[in-house]
Amino acid sequence: MTKKNKTPRKKVQQDPIIHSFASCPCADYELCQETNDDGDDNNNHSIMTDATADDDDVGKTPTKIEQMKAKATNKRNRPPPQPQRTYNEELAYLTKLSPTRYQIKKGFVPNMNVPAEVVVNETLEKLLLEELKEGIDGGKRGGGFIPALKQVANVAALPGIVKASLAMPDVHSGYGFCIGNVAAFDMDDPEAVISPGGVGFDINCGVRLIRTNLCEEDVMGDVREKLAQCLFDSIPVGVGTSGVIPIAKNDLDDVLLLGIDWALREGYAWPEDKEHCEENGRMTTADPTKVSSRAKKRGLTQLGTLGAGNHYAEVQVIDEIYDEDSASRMGLGKKGRVCIMIHSGSRGLGHQVATDALVKMDTAMARDGIVLNDRQLSCARINSLEGKAYLGAMSAAANYAWANRSCMTYLARKAFSEVFQKTPEELDMHLVYDVCHNIAKIERHEVDGVLKTLLVHRKGSTRAFPPHHPMIPIDYQFTGQPVLIGGTMGTCSYVLAGTEKGMTETFGSTCHGAGRALSRAKSRRMLEHSEVLDNLKKKGISIRVASPKLVMEEAPESYKDVSEVVDTCQDAGISRKVVRLRPIAVVKG
């Protein structure tokens, strides 16, 4: 068979700050891969923009000459190189405030406006310190690697940040911000910034949990295999996969503007689903006109698709109940109850929104004289044209993600209905909750006794609001917001609840998952995909995967122990355990 010649995608810019996904440590890896979703052989987080994008208020994408001038200006604006400190000298900047909290004092990196704090236990602390030592010793991860402790401190140097730069127990090195980073910026401070690195490339990557009235006994043996296969056949998975949800080009702006309301209008969601989504499944700050035509093109065919990397659809059973009252209020009060957990985000559209913004923000930083410790923290003033445009486009991508998860819920409900020959209503397939963990949102929080309007960046961390907060559903006013913590492939997941202490200490935030312990490249070197799949089968887990040779990257050995991460959050008082879930069937890209 003769291969067709493909016209290579035009690359407007390839920048050193955009790193190779082959060694990418970030949670956005599946979207790094999806840079290839048109079949290109492109192994970088490439800055690719659309010269025909309609950016009315911001102007066109900066020309190559303008970008080169901006880079030169930003290079001059960087802080002077700091003397290399020894590992012991670095440790002098770390203070243990409690068994679960470290503070990183000002001076650890240049220009810190506030301290940094890390929620961590003794075991997880060792991983962070090993990473720090590796960074000092030159490391084995190649140029550009910055340890997570340095990254969380670099965020503390951003203009307009308040209180502290925070890291959750699942923290690990990422792009700009570390994964697990929480940072809030004062909306009334004209110097305050918004940063795509504080959201991530997979905008509104998130998790939702759907309960059923089935018990584990109902999905044993052949039924479990049939269900796994039916879900795999129903939900498109894998890098660059096209969806089965029909959508016309003219309708995409409605998806970007309305989020779950679009899915509700088109019959892909139930009315109550909206109430059980963070932000009611729609960010009102969305502006579809700030999303480039290239991003829209990528999103047009991917609605209702899972993607690859750490994204999954799992059939789970309730394995342990820690808080019977809260579990009952969430419809999770019976051991052995079958649930479905879906983890996905905004796919190629969100990735393109982030890459488009990085080009424009480089120019904005040069114009406004913004000084950064790390160019991957590329940002713009919140109230600048570039800042407003990114907030509008990022919010639109978040709405796309809610619509995407809603469509997959529709497909999952259909799959269960087909296997069990009952309607989704008869199976009691109600949405427990939907949370996002890569987002920046405008929220009200108390800082030093004063109520402030803040732009809270959560990257690889989850909102966890306490009981009686006006932003959570009436069903959960007495429990606190449900917080969904996905485990690694084959390990348990958790439902937590938000607390008052978390609201006070971490801007109502907690962890989002296990957090990587091994890089993806190291996982591929150390593990065999056949061994990983065999281990899942031995645990009685039905597995369907589109790319078997990539499962090593998602093996439990590649991650921290999710139970330790969750226990650390509970010990720190920023969230509390409600139930634990065990997987019985896994569908992955």
C-alpha cells in the first residue's frame, strides 16, 4: 500500500520553553500526545497558532520579529543568576510547621513575594527532597528540569499573589507551576497576573462519579467482561480519536459558551446533572470569540471522547465507608454499590487554547516589564487585553470539558442500559458530582481578615469547599462539597468532603490524585506492558485499552500511594474521607 503524502502542519514558532513530551513530567501528557491528533509526527508542546484567528480585542498573533524582540526583552528582565547552593544550604530555607506542613522561606528563589507551603507527610517528603537533591546535582532528566519545591517557590514570586504558594501532597514537577499547585491572585491588584502554566494544557481536566443501584454480584464473570467491552465500544478512546456526538461547526460556540447547558439542551444530560457539577457545569466568564479557529477545529471532532494518558472510564465498587451519614447523603451508603468514574478534559481544544496564549503572553510580559524566575510561568496582567482574552478562552475550554464529560456520561448510561436491559433511570444512574482540577476561577476568600476577590489557580488540585458554602448544591450543604480523587490504574479511588480548615488554609483546595513518582520515560524503561496487564487480570479487573504499550506509564508503580496522599490531606484537616472505591473494570486510551 502506498502511503499518502501529508502536508506538514505549519509551525509558527518552536520555543525552548515548550518541552519534549518524551520526557514530559506534567499531568498534561495525554494532551502533549494529542498535538499529533491530525497525524503529525510532532513530539513537542509546539506553539501552533492560527493566523486567521478572530482576536478582536487582542490583535493578531505576534509576528515572528515581535516574538524575537519579546524574547530578548524578557531575557534582559530575568533575575541575575544566583550562586549555586549546596543541598544542606537549600534545606535551611525549609521549616517544618507541623507533621503535615512545610514552609519554604523567602530567599529560596529570587523575588518571592510570599512564602510557599507544602502539605506533605514523611514518606512523600522524602520523594520531594530526593527530587530537589537531583536538581542540585545536575539531575538525569535533561536541561530545563526544575524540582517541584523550586517551582512552587517560583510561583510565590509572581506579581499579585496573596498569602502563599501552596502545594498538595500529590505534588510533582510540571510545566511552570508544579502539579498540585494552588495560587491565588488579588483581582483588585493592577499588577496581579493570570498564567496558563497555573492551569495546564488540559484545561478543566476533571473527574465525575455516577452511582447505580447495582451491586458487585450483578457484574461478576461474563457480565463484567461484557460491560467493559460495551463501554470500550461506546466511548471513543485514544489519542486523536473522533467522537460519535454529532455537532456542526456553527454549534461549537454554543458548547463553548454554555457548557453542560448545551448538553442538557441537546438531551445528553439530565437536569439534575447541572446542580451536581462544580460551577454548575458552566463558567460565565467564557468568551468563544477568544478561542482560535485552530482550537475550534481540533475540538469539533472530539466531543464525547476520552483521550489517552491518565484519562479513563472505570467501573468501581464501594469498598469502604468512613462517614456513613455523608455517604448516604451522596447516595453512596452501601458497600459493594457499583459506580462509574470518568476522568477526562478539554482534549485538543484546551491544549490549543493554552499554546495560543503562551505566544501572546510572551509579548505582553516584554511590554509590561514582568520579571519571571522561569519562562514557563509565562503570564499577563489579569486586566490586560491578553489576560482577559485568556480568561475568556480558558473558561470556554472549561465549558467544552463539562460538555465532553456529559456526553461520555450519556454514552456510559446507554452502555449500562444495553448490558442490563433497563433504562438509566431504572438503574438509578445519577451523577454524584463533577470536579475539575486544572482551572483558574474567580472566588471570594478571606485573606488576613479581609474578604477579597481572587483568581484562584488550581493545577493538579481540587476545589474542596466546606459545609454550608453557597457554591455547593443544597444536597451537600451538611456534608461539604464532594471531592473525587481518582487512583492510578488498578488502585482505589476516594470520595472526600471539603472542610472549614481547608477553606481557611488552602483556599478551599485539596489533592487531585496520587501524583507521579516516576517519569513516564522511566516507567517505560522499567516496566513491561504485558506484566502490568497480567497484574490487573490477577486482581479480577477487566481491562480494555487502546494503546497497550503505553499502560506502563499509568501502572501503579509509576505513582505515589494514593491512600497516603488522601490520608495526608485528612491529617492536615483540608479534606476528610467519605468512601473508598475499588476498580473492577478499566477503559483507557
